[in-house]
Amino acid sequence: MEKTRFLHAGQRITEIWYNAGVMIAAVNPTTTELEAELASLLPDWIALEPGRWQRVQYALRRLESTGPVFPTFESFVEWVDEDTSAEWIEGEVCFMSPASTRHQLIVGLLAPLMRAFVESGQLGTVLTAPYKMKIPGYGAEPDILFVATANESQIRRTYLDGPADLVVEIISPESVERDRIRKYNDYEAAGVGEYWLIDPERETAEGYTLTNGRYQRIEPAGDALASAILPGFVLPLAWLRLGQQPTLIEALRSMGIL
């Protein structure tokens, strides 16, 4: 089995990879300490300039491979850095694929729009990935989450210690099953008050509100999705269509925020 170490030239080693995508170590010792510990396992070194190192990290994380095992969510958040898009699932780390252009455009409109709406009414806090959400057995990374004022005490530096009041997930081709089945069930069981699923490819949005412990579909408000948790916050489905997305200023004006 071919094994290779990737060294960030001139800095302490922080990550060790083998087999083109599976991480077997992620530590912060000095170079000397790491050499002594792993010399017999990984004898062949490749030194990369910092720019090339970043491209190696990017290419490997695109694989959304299973990473190292962490027995607790707390040990996972101590390891993961703020630029890493990954989730913790019952002890294992799952790296997320890079977001598509349409994904980025939707989040880039919806997140600041929701934040402005929430702040204008002093309703709570809006946060975005890679901020995490800790629920039983799962350290999720929602695309957007809303925490009501009454629950802001659960906000930690890098994660929410409990279910959000509203979560928005942007579906990608590789995340359909995860978003529609696993996250739906886990969010429902954990008590996430409202769950939005936005599909850029189909140009659709659907919402579910928690009622007596079970999700109920939010009936469309005409050609729009209206939040039950945030009365007055409405997403016109036309904004999901290519070429019809408004600017943030136009969207804020249409909602009466400006």
C-alpha cells in the first residue's frame, strides 16, 4: 500500500493523509515529534509550498471521505478548524463536497436577508456554515440556522449546543439522501423547530414545521415559502430561478426591511 506524507513547507505539520483522501492523523506536534512518532509508518515525504498545500487539501476534501474517529463531539470541534467543512456522525468525520455556484448564490442572498429580517425585529441570531449544530449523535453543519433570542444561551464559539429554531439546507446532487432522509429524521427527533429544503436544480423550496414532535409540511403561500417560526419572512420561489434572483438590496426592499 503506497503511503505518502504531505508536509506544509516551513510550518508545523497539522494533517497527515494516505490513500488519496483518508486522514489517519491530524495533530499539532513539532515536526521532530511527528517524525519520531510516524517515521516507520510514512517514510516517504513530499514537501509542498503553501499554495500547493492548499490545493492538495482542497482536492482531498472534495472526496467527502470518512476521516478520523473522535469519540465525542467536543473532541471533534477541538480538532476541526474554522475553514473545514465537515460533520461529526456518531464518532466519525464526514468531509463535505465544495458548494456549487448556485448553492453559493442562494446562501449569499438568503442568509443576509434572513439576518436583516431577524435583526430588524430583535428576534435572535442567524449563523451559517461551517458553524456546527450539536444534536444527539450528530454534529451537523447546516447551511443556515436561526436561533431565537430565548435560546441564544446555547450559542458557543464554533457550534450551537442544541437544536436551532430553524435550519435551511441547500440540496446538492450528492446530498439528496442525507438532507431528505437522515437530516430530516435527525432534526425532527432533536427538536429543530422548522426545516427548509431548497433544491437549486429543481428550483423548489419546501418547509416543515415541528408539531407535537413530528414535522408537518408548510403549505405554500402562493408561489412562495413562508416561515412559521418567523412570521413575515417569505421566500418567493422565483428567486431560485436562474436569471431571476434579485440583488440583496432589491430583496430587502421587497420585504419592507429597507
